[in-house]
Amino acid sequence: MFKPFELFVGLRYTKTKRKNHFISFISATSMIGIALGVAALIVVLSVMNGFQKELRATILGVVSHVQVIGMQGQFEDWQEIVETTNSSNEVIGTAPFVSGEGLLTFGRRSQGTMIRGVLPQLENDVSDVGASMVEGSLDSLISGEFNVVLGIDLARSLGVGVGDRLVMITPQGQVTPAGVMPRLRQFFVSGIFEVKNYEYDAALAIIHMEDAQRLLRLGDSVSGLRLKLTDLFDAPRVASELSRILPASFYISDWTQSHATFFRAIQIEKRAMSIILLLIVAVAAFNIVSTLVMVVTDKRSDIAILRTLGALPTQIMKIFFIQGSLIGFIGTALGLFFGLLVASNIDVIVPAIEGLFGVQFLAKDVYYISDIPSDIQLDDVVWIGFLSLGLTMLATIYPSLRAAKINPSEALRYE
């Protein structure tokens, strides 16, 4: 009895068992539709955020934040360049590398590969390969011993394991009495890594930088430097600063340039999916219009009696505004609950569905990421909740105005 008049009547209308069950059905359908739309939005956006996060982590686990490359594909005196790059406070790691292409053979099997020569003691400062070793260690790469560390899928395709010996062939030829022959070198497999990025797991072979220099005949030259920053999102600014400091003979790039298409595609897809799924919420929210219009028609005599007892048109509006908002609030709350529940357990739900139906949604040899990740962000949850409630409240305006305009004498004429 101490509740405001509009709130009391609005809640009473909502809780009362109506004679017209069709109105109750439409109301329940609207509530369920809002809940499904909100839940779908949260799950999809969380999965898209998860993909963006995982893709960034897997790519940047092997690819550097900033890369300094010689315009001719190689340069000497890289130690001097390291001193220049390390003068930036944002740079926390710098490592030289030598890159090339080759062919690995083992028995009758052969596989093309990306050759990367590194210094193990510095490589751990700029990449996660050392922490992603399945067998062996990155420190097993010792100059002059010609050891090699392979990606796990590359090792499987060749059928090799730690302890096996294979032959690496490079296109840099050597002149022999029989003509120009490709360079061959036997390598000992000392480790296998898995960074969960098929492009690198299936094609990257890492050797010691000095072994790579001998194999590719580079002398003391390196292909470039790889830099790791305290904040990866500072990469464009740091790259711009280094381009002004370093000589014009160097090309500086960052991860936002080399892999911009991946992250831009995910961002565009995220926005498109948000708009599409938001339409589900909008349709469910505006079903409340038809629900409240039928309620107003069903309650014409009640509204007329309230008006004759002194209720103002604004109070009548508030009654139906409260009723419609309550439907939206319950639907939104249910959607938030189930959406967060599914998004937080996506790593359990998806494997269960794959095991039940014997399918794999993301094949490892096709997609960068083979597991469906989820990253719930508070900002997304908040704007979805407020937007859903806003659409619901917007949908109550017309029925509420219609109820406020009911003429008591006309409504009670035939009662």
C-alpha cells in the first residue's frame, strides 16, 4: 500500500492472470525473444573478442611487434642498430634473425620450409617459441652443431622426431664440376615447438643464426631485427620514431601493418554480427508494442474507471510503461544470465557438441585457431543490457500514449 500508485497497478496488471491467454502468450514470446537476442549478442561478441585476442597472441608469439629490415635484404653491424633501438623506453627486447627458404627431406618425404636463424639467448626476449617447446629446447641450437627446431606439424609431415637427422636444401647454389648444384646440409632435429598457429607450426624451421649465415652465405650479415615492446599497441608510434632515427637504408614495419587484414576483418565481422543480432532484440522489443496495445484494448473499462476515480493521463501512461519495461527488464536479465553462462563455458560446450555429432567446427589445417575461444568484456555486456532496455522502453511509448487518450465516457458507454 506504500508503493506509488502507478507502480502498484502496473505490477498488478503484470502479475494478474488474464482471461485473454493470447495476450499472455505474446508477452511471454516477447520476453523470450529479448532474452535469446541478448544472450546471442553476448555469446557472439565474446567469441569474436576471443578470436581477436587469440589471433593476436598466436601471431605475435612468432611475429615481432616491430621489425627492422635492410633494404637490400641484409645488413651488417647489427649490434650498433640494437643499441639505437634499445634506446627507446618502450623496447624490452631486440633479437637479430636470418631468414630464407629451403626444402627439408627425410627419407622419401620432403617439405618446403621457412628457415629462420636466431640467437637462442636473445630469441626468448622477442618470441614465445622457447616457451612453446613440445620436445627439446631452443637452447639446443648451438653454433656449428647444425641443430634444427621444427614446428610440430612440419615434423609430423616429414615423420621425424627429436634425434633424427634430415637434409636441408637451399636454393643458393654452389658451382661444381657438374654445374651449379643446390646447397645441401644435414641437420639434427633437437626440438619441436607448437605455437598453435598452423602457418608456423607447419612451415617454420629454426636454426642457429651463425649456421644460417653459413648455409645462406651471408657472412656476418643478418636479415633484420625483431623488437618486442612493453605495449604492443604502441608499435605504430615506435616504428614511426625509429624510421626517423635510423638511416634511410632500413625498412621499419610493425604488426599492425603486416597483419592488419586479419584484425580489420575480425573487427568488421564483429560489427556486422552485432547489427544483425541486434535486430533480433529490436524485433522482440517491438513485439511489446502489440502486447501492450492488446492489453490496453482489454483493459479499456479498467482504465476508464481509474480515470473517473481521479487518475491523470500521465499516471495511466506510467502504468503501461512500467508493465512493458518489466517485460523488457526480465527478458534482458534472463538474456544476460544465460549469455554469460554460455560464453564463460564455451570451451566446454563446443567440444561436447563436436564429440556428440562427430564434427570439427574449426579444422586446424584451415584456420589459424582450431578452438573456439571466448573473452567476455564488461563494456560489451553493459552496452547490450542498456540498449536492450532502451529499445524496450521505446516500444512502450505508443501503447502508453494510446491508453492515456482513452475517453472514460466512451469506454463505459456499453458497460
